[in-house]
Amino acid sequence: MENSQSKIAAKFALSEITVKVCRAQIMRKMEAASLLELGRMSERLERIRD
């Protein structure tokens, strides 16, 4: 079974390492402690935008 990193990498023709590094950079910039927290931040931003 593929994990989300490999699915994202395949969709955008990137390596899994690239996806992992980008995700880590986004989490650091957003000061998110976990992927769950990052997802919640994303949902809040979507609500504000709409």
C-alpha cells in the first residue's frame, strides 16, 4: 500500500524525498507540530478565504 508521500510524488512526478523535504519546510514555516495540526490550519485558512 502506498503512503501519501509516494502518492503525491507520483502525481507530480517528484521524488518522495522532495515531497518529504517540502512538507517539513511548510510545517516549520507554519509552526505546525504535526500533519494533523497542519491540516487543521489549512481548513481554517480555507474558511477565512471563502
